[in-house]
Amino acid sequence: MVTADFVIRHARQVLTCAGPAPRRGAAQRVASSISDGVVASRAGRIVFTGSETEFQGSVQATADAVIVDAGGGTVVPGFVDPHTHVIYAGDRREELRRRLAGATYAEIAAEGGGILSTVRATREATEEELIESARPRLAEMLRCGTTTAEAKSGYGLETAAELKMLRAIRHLAGSQPIDLVATFLGAHEIPREYRDRRQAYLDLLTGEMIPAVAGESLAAWCDVFCETGVYTPGESRAILEAGARAGLRPRIHADELAASGGSDVAADVGARSADHLLFVQPTSADRMAEAGVVATLLPAAAFYLKLGRFAPARMLIERGVAVALATDLNPGGGFTPSMPFVITLACFGMGMTLEEALVGATINAAYSLGRDGDLGSLEPGKLMDAVIVAGEAVDLIRVGAPAITRVVKNGRVVV
């Protein structure tokens, strides 16, 4: 008999999302339901997942154990958000108002808005200001059930400012409940001062920034915005290969605004994740499937940017690509902290089933960050990260309804 110091009982259903990762094709629909379920942990790690009857015969709660009554609700794994730009300074809500009045993302960027607007504000901010401005955003994410998130740099576009962002991420990772996984995105845009000497910025990225980031162990991943008018496929490949030589694993913004070749670069360099993919082609999807690249889709970004389409999730799933979901929380086009809202858009905008979307927001998202050994499913040995939903799992997609009653992180109720 195992002992437990934290137990969730009286759940009408536990959707464990247990099993090998990533989930592809038909396997992405398997959320592994347990009726009348119980999840128990000790020292923050799950020791039991099963029915109430099985629990009574195999688990002994310690005298000081915390017992949480799910109240007949549903328990799902804590959400993993594998693509965010949560660290930044400044305010671009005026751009949102302009988009609502008909201006396009490209028009706003050409006039000095967009990413470069946030770059100016972020360069001027102190590390402490970046930390404190991010705390409310992370608190909102936590209330929406996110227990682990990726966090990118990319609004510095100079060595000191990029390092400042990554140090802020490191500080926040140890001072609030959400686990943060850092990604270096110095290749988010070409800074204005390098527009006439592009190669000099590429040399700065590969010769100074990446070694500095790796030298301080500030990031696990290296990312690049491979898009028409930003970084070419050849430039993206060179940057990601330089990152890999320094120990930063590759992921990539790909095919968001056009079929820019980013998904093929992802396959070429063995990226763990290619993100956005609104314009990914079937042949490129096949290459991603063969190379084991996860498609991390961001329907809330397409929604808020008014792009008029969503990524082809059904095509990707049918071609054997594992699909993950993320918010793309950012100051210009990612205005939601909510993974349940992303799940809703995945179901109604991209044709995913609820089970496919849940797997995409948990175990596949964890795999996209290389954290599936610890996160993304409710099974023994993994961290006790869970979300308790009032009612059934489908209530997560009732936008605006307070469906989440509790959020658990490392065997502790944090919401």
C-alpha cells in the first residue's frame, strides 16, 4: 500500500491523458477516462490514479494529508502552454482598436507599430519592471488552469535587452507557481537599426547573443520567426543550427502569414515544434510527421489578428502530425491568457474534438517542451498538476463561465 499526502476524491470523471507521448492521429483522441476517479500524490508526485474502489484498497492517506473534494466535477491535467510572449513592457491596445477599425497587422507594423513598438518599451524597462509587469499575466494564466508555460525573449533584439528578458523569466520561474520554460527568440524581427545591414544582425545573433545566452544557461530553446519579410528559410536554418551547437534546442515560428518554408526548416533541423502553421502545405506536413515535429497551433492569435483562417488541424492530424495548442499570449495579437478559450477555438475553428484539444493542451504540449516525462498527464510518477472542472470536461468550452473551481500545482491548491 502506498501513502499519499494529497488526494483529490469524488470526481465524476478523471481524464488522465495517460500514455506515451506525443499522441498522433487517432491516438490524439484518447483522453483515458476514469469514472468515480481519485488522484493521489506524495511530495508533489502522483502515486495513484484510479477509481474510488481501487483507491480504498491500495492507498493510505497520511494523518496530515490534504483531501480535496472534487464535488462531482471532472479532473484533468494542468494545462501546458507551450508558446507565450508573456515578458514584455509597453501597451499596444491602441493597435487592437486600429485593427477593429480595419487596419491590417502589416500596415500597423510598417508605420512603426507591432513588434518594434514593444521592443522600444522593453529596452527602456528595467529587469524588475519586466518581472513585476509579468506577474499579473501569469496570475491570470494560473486562474485559467495553466500550470506550466513556455516564455520567450524576443522584444530586446540586442544582447543586453535579450539577456534582461531571460533573467526576468528565470526570476519568475522561482517566484510564482507556474513552471516556466525559457526560449531565446532574438530572431523575432530585424531591429530598425540593422535594417540596412541585415548580415551584421545575423552575425550578432549567432556570434554574440547565442553564446551569451548559453553561457548563463538562460534558455532551453532557440526560436526564429521564419516568415516572408522577417527571416528567410536559409537564415532561420543557420540561426537554429547555431543555437543547437550551443545546446539550445530548435523550435520555429512557421507559415503563419504565408507558406514561407518554415515547416520544412523545422523538418530539416529536427525542431521539436513548428508553431502557427496557418499556411502549412500537405507535403510539408508529411515531412514534419516523418521528422517527429509537433505542430503547435495558436488559434487565439489568428482570431485576434483577424487573419480570416485557422491552421489546418484536421489535415495535420490525419497526416500523423502530433498537434499541441498554445495561447501565444503577447501584447499585440495574443490577448487571452486562457487555455480553455484556446481549446474552444480549436474545437469550433479548427475542427478538433474536445478530446483531441485536451490532449493538445496537456500531454502533447508537454512533449513539445520536452517535459512529457514530468507533465501533461495524471499518472504515477508525474507531478501532481491538475485542474478541477465544475461539471463535465465539456464545460471548459463555455466561454465566460467560471468552469474551473481549483488549480493544483505540485500537490498544492494554488487557485
